[in-house]
Amino acid sequence: MSALNGAMPHVQVLAAAGARSLAECAVPLGQSGWVSFMVGTADRDTLDATLRTRLKQVAEVAAVSDRRIMARRADEVRQVSDAFLAEASLQMDASLDVKSTVRRVARTAVPAIAEGCVVHLCLPEGLRAVSLAHVDAGEQQWLGKVAAEDAWLTAALQRVLDSGQALALKGEGLRGGPFGPASSGAGRAVRAISVNPLKARGRTLGTLTFLYHRTVVADGASGFLAGLAARAALAIDTSTLYEERRRHVVSLQRHLLPSELPRVPGLELSSAYEVGDVSLDVGGDFYDAVPGAGGEVTLLIGDVCGRGAEAAALTGLARHTLRTLIEDGSTPEHALERLNQALVREGTSRFVTALVAVLVPDGKGFRVRYWSAGHPAPLVRRQDGTVAELLAHGDLLGVLEDIEYGSESVRLAPGDALVMFTDGVTEARSADGTFFESRLRDEVARQGAGEARGFAERLAEAVVEFRATGADDIAVLVARAESAG
């Protein structure tokens, strides 16, 4: 005891108890910790082999207990990490919109993982910060400026992109940058940063950066951060691919429909098209309007069964066949017959429905004759708001070699409107299972009370607002005779 520092608290305690000799056993613990056991004796001879054996046994028990505690803690951390990653995946996968997805990535991580988070993506114009979050809302603007403009951070991110490996910096590793004690302003609170590459499906999409105010958070978390980055990258990549496919589908769909409707004296034409399928396959609905030399106009609307590339091909075939034949002077009956023959020759398993209406000027209104090939019956909205369904019957196209077409006629007085649509309108369902068909006439009466130019768009919007289920597209074509005076 005399050889020890008498000022040390444990020496003072042992000396006060009468100890003259000291035996100590030190045991290393997990996370760089230590524990020591000390026994003081009245004389040195008491420190025999038996006491040493007892101390060794105590040390072994302590070491085993520590390993068990550390294993249990590691298992708890693993369970919490797995649960967080699962919840984060659900949150990030909840949207197929790219902007919404990257916002969810940042908001999911703050403050659960770190005090700040920045998502950078590799865009055509270069690496750009697209989303960020900070636990202190007052630091959002500072973090946004650093993420967009700081050269030190940009260089660090580029190192990660070039190597494909994660990077963790603290202490001296932050020197020269906007973070750490040596920096100024809000960056002084940041004690460490970690940067993980966002990689999915063989592509590097960008980086995921975390800012820590507590360095301990960044220690030993490489596996967890890599897992989170992988999930974030997959969600972002999925959203990006979805957006690209959507643009392609919209472009293709646009080419399957007329770019604009013709101007017909005495008529106001309007149309609308709404995609109903979340899988983003091209739909089979089509419409067109073909003006004639005598002031008449032929309206076409149809629907190809199914979706996808084959449906798109048949949609183009159906619309352009009918339009070309009518422009060349064929009657609607002949045009429908020729289209049916073409579809039968194709040997496709898909059928087509179509409705052709010819509107001929008749005094102050129009005389309408229409032909149906298995298509939903059109409606007429009179100027006083009453709505009537027109008789329509006929065989589907592309099924039988010899078919019959239903043909009827009606007159549109000034202010009256002919409303044509596909079955995506009637078969749209609300959350309680109600079909839109049950309220179609009321909506036609209501939406037709507004300006003639937007009649079709308003009706389609009413269907979309009503629809909770239903994967079919919606096409609406409306012709309203101009009101007298």
C-alpha cells in the first residue's frame, strides 16, 4: 500500500480499513471498457494462491456476464434496426412520385438516426441536392446552402461516388469543411458525418448524407446505414423508372388520339381522356372527329379490350382505319365492316367496340345518325337539362366475320349535346361498390350546365373524383349544338 498513491480514493478506503497490501485483477469489457477488482489485506502473506484463484474466478464470471450483456444489447439493437428499416421501407415505398419519395427518405431519418440528412441525386446537370431535413427547422436554409454550394462537401460526395464505398468523418476528418468545432455558425454543432452511395439495380443514383451532433451515433453503424441506403436507393430508382414509363405511356397515348378536334360551324366539340390503370400500360380507348365537305362531321369513339402493346397496336389500327375510310367517302357501315374484316384477319383474341355518329346541319340544329358495334349507348342532354339514353345495339368487332350494326337517329336542337363515352365511365366504382352508371345522367345534366367548351373535361373529372376502384381508362367525346341567338 505504501507504494501506491495515497491520494487515490480506493487506496484511501482500503487504508482506512487497515489494509497494508493490495491485490488487483483488471478485466477488459466490451466497447473498450474495463473493470477491476481489489482486495486489501493486513499483511502481504495473505495474498496467496487461493486468493488469486478466487480473483481469477470473479474475473471470469465478470467477463462471461459482460459478453452476455453485450450480446443481448447487440440483439436488441439488431431488432430495433430491422424494425426501423422495415418501417422506413414502407414509408419510402408509399409513393411512386420521385419528389415525394426523396422527401420521405430525409424525413424518415431525422431525428431517428441523425440530426440532419441530405439526399443528392446524379441528374443530367450533375450532382444535385434534391431533399434535406434537419432537426432544427431554423437550420434548414443553412443546410440547403451547404448541400448545394459547399466545395468541400461536394468533393467528399464525389469520393464516395467514385469509390462506391461509404465514408464516415469526424474530428480531424472534418477539418477544412463546413462541419465540426473548427467551422463557424451552425456547422459547429455537427460532430460527425456519414456518406453512403445510393446504388440500385447496378446503377449509382446519388448519395445519402447524415449529420450527427453526437459522434457515438456514427460509430459501429456502417451495416445499418448501408441497409438504409440500399432501401432508399431502391425506392428512388423504382419511382424514377415509374416516372420514365409514365412519360413514355403518355407520349404513346397522345399519338393514339387526335392532337386537336376540328372546328365545325354550329358545333362545340370537347373531349377528355383519363388513364385509369396504375400499371401504366397503354389503354385501348380512342376517339376522333372527321369533318366533311358539306358541313357535316363524323364522330368516332371506341374501346379495344385489354391494355398493353397489343391493345395499343389495335387502337391505332381501329382509329386510323375508320378515319381513313370515312375521309375517303365510305359510309359508316362500310367502314365498320372493313375494320371488322381487318381485325378478324389479325387473328387477335381481343375485341373492339365502336360508335360512329354522323352530324349533319339541319336548320338551326343537327340531324344525327349513329351506328353502334357493341359500344355503350350515348346520351343526349337537352338544353332544358333533361337527359335521355339513345338506343344502341350491334355486334362486337373482331369476333365474327359477319356482323350486324345497330343504327338509329336523333335530332340536336340548339343547346342540345350528344355525349359519347367508353365503359370506363359507366364501370367506375366508388368505395362502397356503387357504379358511376347509377349517377351518370345526373352528372351529364349537371356538368352540361356550364360552358360548352369544357363539358367533356368536367364529366371526366367527376368520374375520377367518384372512382375509388376501376382500372379502365376514361374517354369522353361531346358535341353540343350552338344555342340560338
